[in-house]
Amino acid sequence: MTPNEVEQLFTRSDESYSFARWSRPIVPIVFGVDDATLSTVKGACEAVVTLAGHKMAETDPEMGANLMIFFFREWEELLQVPDLDRLVPELGPLVERLVAAKANQYRMFRFEKNGAIRACFLFLRMESELSELPAEDLALSQMAQSLLLWSDRAFTERSPLALTPEGHVVLHPEIAGVIRAAYDPVMPEAANDASHALRLAARLGATG
């Protein structure tokens, strides 16, 4: 990928550059699925975390779990989740906006003092579009999108997934490369200057 292509993955709609990765081990918890889907989601999380060279853990000392994934049918169901309004500021107005937008997913991050990702809340409304996706594909795509603070438009026109010649769905090699490079120990955990994309692109060449 060219430096400009890398830069666009972390350039938001307001044209600001914003990058962050996790610093603490990731502890996922999944709500609203059966045991089989739970295993699929956690397996996808482990696969992407391993790709990044990062770590998972059994518990987070401050939050218990720091990657919270919610599956549901209607946005209004979130208003019935006990204490969720304490974790998600202004949950009511947020749900109203998501209903009005007919959104099928929403991702919210919390950050450490240095800007690294501290927690991620992932909400998936399983309407027809998402429900038609195989669980493995959906889980892999969502985990890849939760491991970094990507631009809000990074995947509006491209998928983080790709199809192998044998017909298997995998993480797109370019996206996998960016994730690996982003978690290189020499790279910062957070950055707000587009010069970071130049360093990231250089690491892509080193890790590819």
C-alpha cells in the first residue's frame, strides 16, 4: 500500500488524522448469542489478536471485560440492558440517532491517557444484511475493525475481508499487513499526525 492509501485508512470525515491501538490485553465478552456463535466470535478475536502480536487475558483489572460485543434485533433493546447507560454516555439519544439512521452497527471506543484504546463497545443489529453473513465472516470483519481506531470511512467502500482462490474468506492481506505493522513495538500506541502513516507504510514494507 502507498503512504497515501495508509493515511486514508485513518483520516476521518472531518479530514483529521487519528490512529490508536490497544495497549492493555483484550478481554472480550459477548451478549445475545448462542454458545456456537460465542465460540466463533472469540475465535475470530484470538486470530486477529495473534496476527497483531498482541495479547488477550481472562479479565481486565479495571473493567472485567474491555471488548463488549452486543448482538440484538432492535436498537431499543439496548435501553433494557442493566447499567449500560452507565458505560455508554447518553445512551437514549444515541439509540434514537441510530434508529433514525437505520444503522446496523455502531462501535464506540474509550481511550487511555496516552490515547491508546482502553475499551471498545460493539453493537450489531442483526437485520437482514448482517444476518445473511456467515458467522465466521461477520466475526472476523468486526474483530479486525475493533483492533484499531480506523477512519469512520475506511470500510465504506471496501471490505476488510477477501476471498482466496480456493473460496475461503480471510482477512484482506493489505488490512492484515496494516494491523501487523500498527502493533510493531517501535510504533506509537496513538498518533494524530499524518506523518504516522509514512512510518506505518514503511513498516508494511518491513513486515510484508
